[in-house]
Amino acid sequence: MIDALLSALPLVFEPANLFAVLLGTVAGLVVGALPGLTVTTGIAVLIPLTFGLDPLFALGMMAGMYNGGSYGGAIPAILLRVPGTPASVATILDGYEMTKQGKAAYALQVAVVSGVIGSVLSAISLIIFAPGLVKLSLLFGPAEYFWVAILGLATVASLLGDDFLKGLIATVIGLLIGTIGTDISSGTERYTFGLLEFADGLDIVVLLSALFAIPPVLMMIEEALKTGMPGDLLKLKRQGSVLADWRRYLPIWMRSSVIGIIIGVLPGAGGSMSCYLAYNDAKRASRQPETFGKGNPEGVAASEAGNGADNAASLIPALTLGIPGSGVAAVILGGLLVHGLRPGPQLFAEHPDVVYGFMVQMLLSAVMLAVVGGLTATRIFGQALRLPRVVLAPVIMLFVTVGVYAVNNTMFDLYTLLGIGLVAYMLDKLDYPNAPIILGVILGPIAESQLLLAMTISGGDPMALVSSPMSMIMIALTLFVLATPLWTVWKQRRRSSVEPAK
Amino acid sequence: MKTKTWLAGCIIAGLAALPSAALADYPEKPIEMIVAFAPGGGTDVAARSIARFMEKHLGGGARIAVVNKPGAGGEIGWTELARAKPDGYTIGMINPPAFNSLVVEGKAKYTTDDFQPIGNMVYDPGILVVGKDSPYKTLADLIEADKKAPNTIVIGNSGAVGSSDHIGLLNLNRQAGTTFKPAFFGSTAPVRQALLGGHVPAATMNLSEAVQLARSGDIRILGIMAEERSKALPDVPTFRDQGIDLVVTTSRGLAAPKGVPLEILAKLQAALEAAMNDPEYRDAAIKAEIPLHYLNAEDYKALIDLISKNLAETWKVTPWR
């Protein structure tokens, strides 16, 4: 392995290939920062363009695009409360609160440093563990995936916000939206009203934009009407250094990265789940869980480290078995094939220089992100916030509509965006949290389809759900996640009864 | 993304087509190529790759912009293609048999006669596979196990109900008198993983999706649902070799709306054929294990009609929906 690594290094550091990684990282930042444009789309457009190029040049661009795009989503999430990519929803929770408190620069700094650390650890784990970790993912069948989804849903408990009942209602709304579409086992259409456009359910990008982009735009307009043109609340000066505070973040970075890597290796779970699980874990472990969602930088750190750690890890099953761990990994798999690199164990024997080169490029692009994403991007995108609100609101609206239109190239999605956006605005006004909605939409269908598969395979025997050790572990984790808030409440009650004088 | 693709198309077309001076009257503006699936999928990558080479062989600075219109298993994009103006400036990818089965089910807002096939590009047969440690060494083993314990063997399916996989399994059950039950995984990656992890005893998918794992010995293909053996894996028997006349393949090809002027159709067909014979394209496709299989407009139409006829027969006996 060391030999292959060493022989790949000169190729990676050829000027052209270095430039490719840089180019990809910058392009990825822009793609990720624009709502509606996803990393998957970016790489899909890239593949045919790189047809005749040197494999490492093409793969370098893809590696850069992957890491850059994955972080890029955090920029509008923090500055504008608009998720650039589905994975950045958990970053909004604390990131946008920090912006409101005038700590945008610090929030972006936390995001980029955490993202870089997650991506770097993920790339290192890819290089070291690629063949070994695959065995882990094979232990997950439908029953195990069902429990992973349930575990994800259990984390809703930490996203509920202050009002427990409203949070639960929001979750149920999400689960109901998730039932829209065609059931793959029976072909039955549910809640599609005979519309072809609903046959696959609501598009997640449309839904995200409607839930997270429309309400803040409308609020901005509302605010501008009330107050005229307010001065900027944004100061993008240096506000402390994340690296100086490393002791505070180190445990979060480590735990979130491990979570991100594990979720990344599992196919199907994908980026947004690792952010939620990492966020939830940080909140659970924190001494002041009540400050999460109110502008605690640790929330941003957990979400972005989890997000970054998902990237390279999702390539582990893709490279070694040809099973992509995420949508992006699936497209990269296509890119590898175009260059004649057949995924599977033999890939490492047949083309060691390219495979190891690519894995090193994943690491390299993560490091480049620290430079490009930290300084340049923050300055450039930060300027957006200096715009007066009356100008900013329509500009965001423009980006969102163009991005949403680009997903399926259909007006129908824009009507859906507007309709759901208005409902989301009302829910926002009534203090319903919208993060649980999106979690319900993503996890509900996974839980349902995997349960159905598990039952089909076992011939309807419910014991199949609890028969494997991996299922037991997932169930135990779920119970642990559910019990933690209760335990905290119990502890607080006890403390207040012991020390009534205080 | 549309703009981006267009821009990219411009750049490539500009680079590739500088020398050709003779400017024919078609195409005078960019040609739209509708892909009924999302960016990044197999059909999308195939479309974007062939588009680049067709631009080259259409000459005269021709531009082809790939436009994704995903949704409802392809129905949205195909309906749009069927209704487009037949002037040669809208073409699209079609994917039989899914393309036909929507019609056979009586669900689609188009019929196969609304299209003018241009040519076939990819021909990918279905297969039945088991894991490398499976007790079923041959197709006969698996069928015998089913006869001993009917209704117990579950076969992982890489699609949804009505997919080519599903139809393949229905036909197998009909012809071999078996009672295999499908478990729908919706796409290939999860069913491949379930098979490798031993969560399902066997699975159906397309040959190109399993070639690498079959070569590395991680899975064993029990039969290919094609007329003849694959050049990529000559040792693997077809179902016909084993006495079951099961032929189910998926295809990817190009079509235009019905009524395209004959000379424009001829130009498109010639460009597709030249693109598919382009050494650079062939090389990339062989490396990527894409089973290329060119058919001209006439032969492709015959194939599409044959697929429709077979589907209608299956539907009569075992409606899948």
C-alpha cells in the first residue's frame, strides 16, 4: 500500500493535476452555494467534458467538486438560512442564529474548519480502511436499514425546539409528505391526485427550498417594509479564531467525523443523515444542550464535520465493491468507468496509481478547501449580506427559482415551490420548527420501504427485524437517544429538589 | 444547468467543429435531447456522451443540449418527446421495455407509434445472480429448491413493480413453473449490496451492472436472458442454453417525435451511426463496460414492436400491476 501511495504522489502533484483539484474545489464551492444546484448535477455535467482527459485530471476535478460542493452548501445556510445542499439543513439551526447575532464570520470559520477536519479524516480513513470497511456495510440488510432510519427519526427529539407538541406535529407533516408518490412494491399511487409530477413524490430540492428559502425571503421583505432600509447587521471582521479554541471543538470534531464516516460507508443513508446524527450527538453530549439551535457554534461544528466526513467515506464501498454510498458517489462511479477504471477489489491491483492518486486527491482537495473556502469564499459570499434587504430578498428569490427550475426543467416545480413556501411561511410565523419536517420526508420512506423489504424476505416473520446483532445495536442506540432527554429532565428535577434554596 | 450544458456544448462544438466549412441547412439551431431520467444516471451519462460525438459527426457547428425531464419512471420525459414539434430539433432517449410497458399497462399518455426511432445504442440483457457462497450452483439447483418449498424463495429486484427485472421474473415463473417472489429494491446499488451481504438468496439485474463483480468472483451469474452469450463473459450460459426460452433485455436508444422529415431523420441516423463507430467513443464505452449494440431506425422500430408484442402477451397472463 505504501509503495502504491508513493508512486501515485508524483502524478498527483503534477501541476496540471494540482490545478484540476483547485479548479474542481472552486467550482464545487459555487455549485454547492447555489440552492438547487447539487454536487451530483455538477459532477454529472463534468463527466462527458472530461472524456478525453488524463484520468487523474478528471478525477481531481471530481474530488475537488465533491469536497468543495459539500462545504459550499453551508455558506448560504449560515448567511441566508437557505440550504445550498440537502446536507446543510442541520447547519442552519445554529449557523443562521449566529448570523442574526452578528457572528457570521465566526460561524463560517467554524464551518470551514470543521468541514475540512471531517473531510481530511474521511479521506485518511478512505486510504487506510477502503477494503476493510466494506465488510461492515455488507452487514446491513433491509432490517438493519429500517433501524437506521428509526434511529434517525429518534433524533427528531433533539430538533423539536421549545414546543414539544408543535415539533411532533411538524414531524408528522414530514412523514405524511413522505408518503406522496408511487409505492415501488405495488405500483399504487398515493396522494398524487392523478398528477404525473407527483408520481415520484415531492422533489427534495424543491421541498428544501420551499421550506427553508421562501420563509426568510418573505420575512426579509416584511422587515424591510416595516423598517425601511436598515443598516447591515453583518460584520465580517475577524471574530476570534476557531483554531485558538481547538480544545472546545476537538471532541466534537472527532465524534462527528466518526459518525460521518460510518454513515458514509453505509449506502443509501447519505449526507443529510450524518449531519443530523452528528448534530444530535453533539447536543446530547453538551453540558448546555438548551443553547443548541440558539446560535451555539458547536452545532455548526458538529453538522459540518459530519457532513465533510461523509464524503470520502461514501467512496469506500463505491471503489471496492462498485456500490455507491451516496448519490454523488454513484455519479463518481460513472466517471471512473468512463476512464476505464472498473470498481472492485481488482481496481486496486490493476490501477494502483490512479486509485491511490484519486484518494490522495480527495485528501488534497479537503486541504485546499481550508484556503479557498476559508478566505476567498467567505469574503465573496459575505458581501451578499451587505446588500440592503430590499435588494437581497429578490436576489435570493431569483437564485432559488432558477435553481429549482434547473432540477427537473419544469414550471410545475415552481408552482409547488411557491405553494409549499407560503405554507412554510405560515408555519414559521406560528413557531413550528421546519427541520423535523424535512427529516420526516427523508426518513419516513426509507423506514417504510425497508420494513416492507424485510417482511417480504422473511415471509412476514417480525422476528427478522431483531434477529441480527447489527439490528440489536441499532435498537440499543435508538433507545439511548430517546432516553437521554428524559434522563436530563430527571436529573434537573432532582437537582432542583435537592437545592431548593438556589 | 441547462445553460451550463448549453455553454459546455458551445465550447466543445466550437473546438471540435472549427474546420468543417460546408454549412448544411440542418441543424441551424441547437438540438434539444430529452433525457427522461435525472442527471448522473446511466441514461443521462449515455446521452451526454453520445451527444458530444453526434455534434462532431453532424458537423457544421451543430449543438446538442441535453435536457433532463425526470419523473414518473420516464413517463414525463417521453410524453414531452411525443408531443414535441417533429422538426428534428427535439430528440430524446427512450428505454424499452419500460418505455413500452407503460403503454401496455394502459397508463401512458403516449403510444409507441407517436415516435420515430432513430437508432439503438445499448442492449443490456437481464440476468439471474447468486452470491459466491450460495448453495445454488446452477439454475437447475435454484429451480429444484423452489419446487421443494414453493413460495419461499425471494429474489431481489433491482427495479420497481413492472420493471424489466420484474417482467423477466414473471416470465421465468410462467415458463419454468416456479414460484419465486420478487423483493423490490428500487435501484441496483441496494440489491447488489443485499446480495453480497447474503440478505437475499438471489437477485435479478442487468448484465452490465454485474460484469465486474462476476469477473472478480464475488457473484455467480446463473443465466443470461438473451439470445446468445455475452462477449464479456463467454462462460456464462443463457437461459436458452438451459432449456428456458427467456429473453428480456433493456435497450437505450434515440427517437424523435413521429413525422420528422425523412432527410433530417437520415442525417440524425447517419450521425448516430458515425458517432457509435467513432474509435474514441467505442474505446470509452468498452472501458466502461457499456454493451453497445447499434441498430438503424428500421431495425430498432422492429425491436420496439417485438418488445411490445411480448409484453402484451405477458400482461394478458400475469398482469403485474
